[in-house]
Amino acid sequence: MADRRPISAPFVALGPSGVAVRTRLKDLTPEDEKVLRLVGAHLGSLA
């Protein structure tokens, strides 16, 4: 069997560092927008 790399210990990422990620999504359907908003709300609630 191949050598395995050790798994690093889990860690918590630091809080907001002033970095923003922006992207533009084009040609979204209303359903796409709804799903993205729901996913964003869910991920935001986990932060």
C-alpha cells in the first residue's frame, strides 16, 4: 500500500480579515437565484 500523508489537526479559521470575494453570475434563472440565496443564508448562519 502507498505511503499515507498524516492528517493535520483540525483548526478554526480566524474571523473576518477584511478580504472580500466577489464574482458575477450571469444568466441566472429565478430558481438559480433562489437556491443561491438559500445556500448563502445557510452558510451565513453557520458562521
